[in-house]
Amino acid sequence: MVTATPDAELARRVAAAVVDPEVPVLTIEDLGVLRDVAVDGGRVTVTITPTYSGCPAVDAIRDDLVLALTGAGFDDVDVRLTLAPAWTTDWMSETGKEKLRAYGIAPPTGRAAVGPIRVALGVKCPRCGSLDTRELARFGSTSCKALYECRACLEPFDHFKVH
């Protein structure tokens, strides 16, 4: 039987504090990747949903979760991946989006598209706030981000794509 014990609360706090290896200012909770943490007896089961099925950070996140939880005294840790429902930027916290902006990455704006028509929205520069920006490359420093340039301050920046 899975219960909300002090151990379960601790396990949740420890797992939630694990940072994303690709964007180290975000926790996996900020990113919306952390789906569930359950404690059953001495076993901790953490469920995560990667940002996309081929995400190279998944193995690092899994290892970091195991290290953090065993470091907190949990000896039996199981990290499970679930691909359904698929991760969406709608799961990112507002705090996480603010952290991205402060780090110099334009956060996703709007909601994930549900339908055949996609409308490109302006991407605000995280440095100067200008909407006079343009996409330079569909993929930036990671597959989740696109590379943009601000025409006002002339600075390049990543934009976390809406998924």
C-alpha cells in the first residue's frame, strides 16, 4: 500500500530538487518532467516523462534521481519512464519559466497546439524584452530549444519551444 508518510514527503522533496542537466537552473519539477513519487515500504518509485522520447538527458536525470534519493537514505530506488501522456510545455511551472527568462532563455509562450494550424508567435528577447526577433536555427543548444537573434540588442538567445 502506498501512503503519504513523512518518508514519502521527503522522497518527493528530494526528487523535485533534482536539476535538469541541460538547463541547470530548472529542477525536473519546474520542467514538469517529474510525474510521481511513491514510497511503498522501503521502495521509492519515481515516474518521469521526458521532454521527448529521444531526450538524451533521461539517463542523466535517472542517475541523478537515484544518487539524490540514496544520498537521502532511501536504499531501494526505481525510476520509471512514461511516455503517455506526452510531455508538454504546458506542464512547466511559472517559476520555471521565470528561471528560464532570468537565465537568458526565452520561455515557451502559449499552449501546445491542438489542431492542424500552427501560428508563429513573436518571441520576446529575454535580455531586452524586444519582440523584434528572428529564428536563426530550428534547433539551439538542445533539441528542445531554437536559436534566435534579437534585432534590437543584437544578442543571440535560445527559445524553449512550445511542445
